[in-house]
Amino acid sequence: MITSLGPDEIFVFGSNASGAHGGGAARFAADNFGAVWGQAEGLQGRSYGIDTMSGLPTIAKQVATFLEFAAQHPELRFLVTEIGCGIAGYTPDQIAPYFADATQNVVLPDAFVSVLEGRP
């Protein structure tokens, strides 16, 4: 569980299309890392939102956009939560493959790493 950030770290969380950060990691991002109410995606303070409530095609597109952003910002370290695996109801097996091409500055949760490495 991510509770604090280093100077160059960004908290990556799952959001909804309206950017209503009322619960889970989204609420934590709003309370602690500058997530903006009403902004569903992208960089927000020291956090980065990905809409996980609008279906897998939206998640795939937004993760790809996020990975491009992370690659363009090697000076930052992105700490990814288990996006989509809480309120959205997906499993790590469904979400982790979208992160297969993540750069070294993207830190994935253990459950995603296990899927990508083929571990149970």
C-alpha cells in the first residue's frame, strides 16, 4: 500500500469518467496527492488518474496514454495501484497485460508483476 511519495514520485490510481474521487485509491489521491475533483484522467498534482469504470477498451486506451506519458518523463517514478481491481471489479489477470510495455520508471503492484511474469 502506498502511503507517501518521494520527491519525484507520482501516485497512479483508478478513477471514473466524471472524476468523482469519492472512494478507494481515488479518494486517497484526492486527499493526499492533489487529484482534482472532476478530472478523470491524466496528471493531477502528484497523482495520475486512469478511468477504470468505463470498460476494458477505455482502460486499454488510457493505460497506453499513461505509458507514453511515463516514457516521456523518465525523471519521474510512477507508483501504480491495482487499478480496476477494486470497485471496477476486474482482476489483475485482466488489467496487468495492459502494462506489459511499461518503462522502468513505472512501478507495478505485486499482483500485476506476478501476472506478467506468469507466476500464480
